[in-house]
Amino acid sequence: MCGIAGFMDTKHQDPSIINTMLDEIKHRGPDGHGTYHTANGYLGHCRLSIIDLATGGQPMFSQDKNLVLVFNGEIYNYLEIKEELSAQGYTFQTTSDSEVLLVGYQAWGENLVDHLRGMYAFVIYDVQNDQYYGARDHFGIKPFYYYHGENSFIFASEAKAILKHPDYHLELDKELLPLYLRFNYVPVDKTMFKGIHRLEAGTCFTYRQGKLSLRKYFRMEMTGEGTTKEEIQKTMKNSVDHHLLSDVKVGSFLSSGIDSSYLVSLSKVQDTYTIGYHEKKYSELEYAKDLCNKLGIESHKKIITKEEYFKSLRDAVYHLDEPLADPSAISLYHVAKRASEDVKVVLSGEGADEFFGGYNTYNQISAYDKVPYVIRHAIGSFASLFPPFRGRNFLVRKGRKIEDGYIGVNSVFSEKEMTKITKVKNPMTNKEISRQILKGYEDLDDVSKMQIVDIRLWLEKDIFTKADRMTMASSIEGRVPFSDFSVYQTARKLTLDEKLHNGTTKYLLREASRDVIPTEAYNKKKLGFPVPLREWIKDDDVKADILKALEMPIASELFDVDYVKHLIEDHCSGKHDNYKKIWCVYIFLLWYQIYFTDEKAA
């Protein structure tokens, strides 16, 4: 894992620019630093040494010196690619996985991405043709941000590096606020730094003579022909083995559920890391300790106090780059920090729920679905007119088609409530977002449609974002075996019954893991990544910090502050559970303060 940055600029050629950009992301790669001067700009790289510690430095050159590479991530099938290309007569100078990108590009050109299995974001510069080619992995595990201006193309692993280039002028994209408030992250390729975009997952690009061309090279499929627990077992073992390839020590995050328990039981890593709280119902420490005792491996725990959580909040929000109101991100920040004391690489369970059908939302197929859609739609529309009541969300959800408004498992404010909370006009409806993602998937069952939406939105733009930034904040690499391309190729075959069976989510995955997990974790209900935030917000000190943030000028400019205060009072009195809504507003204001008003931002 590393950090990359670069720019092509007709006005600015000062080498201090690339060095300043790299300084902003040096936490991603404290082991090395390198730059290369292209015909009209610079490429830069900061390295976290994982594979080929001696000769894997970057920027890396092809043997003929015509190609120059900066790369962040891991290519898990690099040994297989190396063997294939060697048989064709190609030669290699190093034992690094990075070099297969250079040699692969020589062999396959822009079709290189069709041969890759891994997590990656990279740029290859062709000296002779003065052309840049880059790509981001299939599911967006690794980040890639870019800004395309009149005279420049600037890119980096984190947006904060782009802010340091003189061609970029800091400006808030206010139009995106309603989207953020509905999702708790920005669900499109734009960011709230106006003009800075994310390269979407499964996308590659070329840049030449000022022209940027994007191409989507990967599109998900859900075939549903069926698979077996034996195939899942074989695939998962293979994925874990490939994710253990490293020249440094590998550990694993561990919660109480099936996903991380399966990874730890398969990998037998000797060190695991678990977060807990003094509030017992949010703590998973005992479950993790029991598994480690049975496997004979070390269990390291980190108990987070409320004070520690909020003391680290500003630093975590800074590292997240974008406003992302997922409370578990700060927990991940702490467990990564603890793991960094012992290891450079950790396995983690991201992707299992999305690929294997793990969310309870997927499990709500019932006898009510047999009611004709026109009747369900009428009932749902009527129910939506009333304040929240038990069963209201179910009726509203069942009264519409998936492509007419499903936006994921963790939405915050409703479209109706948006008109009360913010003064900014909504740029896209839920229906527009859902239909854009599900175009061409109309014939799939509802659960498969929901999975595709969640993989494209929740997994890519929330889960992978927090996983990358929070591990990189402590200079360790997070690897996600459930999100391996080979695992997707098996999971896409699952039938509906193999995903959800008699009320059990991730049914076939649980059956596959039962043979290896020596505890009942394979059968445990999903907890998520629980944080006692709904209780903490009621405490006077936390409430006071949130109310203070609402005094910022930007708060009154963008929000109905009285309405937000009403949400806070209702939550603290126990009238309504509004903690997600309150947190969403607070994180935005804290992020804005860090990047737009603090001295560090300037």
C-alpha cells in the first residue's frame, strides 16, 4: 500500500509542488519517497513496503525506460501473470507485484486491466507518446481522485493532496449537500471539493494533450445459476492464501461475526485486533477472545472510551478527506492504530454482506410481496404521508420498485425531510440515482438489485473509503479477501435461496464457514460495527459540542438550525432516535471547519 500523486500542467513545473502534495499523504507511505519529471509535469510516490522490500521502489521504470509507473495497492495474481508473460518471452527485473503492471501494459496495452486480480489505483506514463494511462480496481477498494482544469490534470490517492496544487482553488460544492445528508456520504463521482472527482470503480482512463478519456472496463453481473458450499470454501481458501502474500507480518481485525471469524479461522494469522467499549451491549471482545483461544492465536483488544473517541474525531475526519458520517470509522481508526504497533498488513471482512446477501434489508421478502404491486404502491404512498410509526418504513419500501427509490442499507434523511433540514435544492432524486445504477438490470430479482446498489454505493463510497483512510492514517495496509474478484465470480452465482434461507442471511456462506470456525460465530446475527453514539449524544458535553458547531456561519447558511436543534432535543428526551441525523450534520460541520476555516486548511 502506498500513496500516489501527480500532475500534468502547462503553467507549473516547480518540483516543490509534487513534494508538497506527497507530504500531505506521507502517512500512506513512510518507507520511501520518489518523483519523476515528465514532459509536462511530475509523478510522485510514497511507499509502504510490503512485497519486494529491496527493489520494489517507485516510480518504477520498464526495462527500456519508456514506461514509468506509480501504483497504490496489491496485485494478488502477480505470480500467475509473471509466469504467463515469462512464457511469452518477457523478462522481469524485480520480484515486485508492481512490475507486472509495466510488463503487462507492454504486452496487452489498455487491456491490462482485464488480467488483474487485486486492489489498485495506478498511472503509467508512456514517455515516447507523452500519454498517461491509469485505472482503479473493479470495486473501488483503492482510491483515486483527480481534477481536470483548463491547463492541468492533477491526481492523488487522497483529495487533500490535490488541494496543495496551485491550479486548484478551494471551493465547496454546496449542490452535493442534500445527497450527502440522505446517504451520509456523497454517492456520485463528484466530491464536496468543487471540481475534484473520484475515478469510479472499474474505470480506466487515458490523458493526452489536455484530453481526458474515461472508459468503464467492468460491469457487475448476478447470474444466479447456483453454486455449492464446497465451491465457496475453495474460493475463500484461495482468496485468503493470496491475501496473505507479503514480506512483512500479517494480522487481522476480528469482530464477533461470521466474516472476520471465517478469515481468521482460514488464515490462522497469529495476531488479531478487536474493538470494545465499556458499554457491554456494544462490545464484541468476549466473542473474539473465545475464538482466538480455540484457535490458539493472540487476541489484542482496544477498549475505546467516550473521551478517546471524541478526542480522535478531528484527526479521523481529516484523514477521511470527505464528509463521511459513519460512526464506525472512528472505531476503525483506533483498531488500526493499535494493530500498527505490531503489523503492517491486516485482513478485514468488508464485502461479505454485499456479495453474499448479509443485510437484514434483503431478508424482508414476505407474504406481503404476493399482494399486487398496484395495491402495495397505493398503501405505501398513503403510509408515507404520516409521521413515523411501527411498520411505516416496511409499507413505504414495499410500495415501490427497487429502481424507483432504493438507495442502500443506511440512508439518513428522507427526501421529504430534506426540504426541512437544508436550504440547498436537491440535485438528484432517489429514483434518478437508483435507475442510473440499475439500468440494464431490470430483469434481476429484487435482492440482486439491492446488492448491486449497495456494492456501487455503500461498499465503494462508505465502507472502502473508511477502511482505506483509517488504516492508512496509521500506515498499515488493509486487505479485504471477501471483495476479491474471484470471490465475486463465485458469489454472483448464488441463487436467492442460497443467499437467504428460512430467515437466515448469507446462508450458503454460513454453511461453508461452519466447517472451519470452531465457535458459533458462523451462526451469529449481524451486529454491524456498533458504537454507543446514540447514548453519548445525550451527554451534556457532547450535546454542547454539537450545539456549538451549529453557531458556525456556514451552519445558518446551509441548514435550518432550529430544525436541527429540534432533532437534538427530541433525541435527548427519548422522543425519537435521531442520532444518525444529528451525527450527519455534525460531521459535515466539523469537516468544513477542518478544510475550509482552520489554519491547516489555509
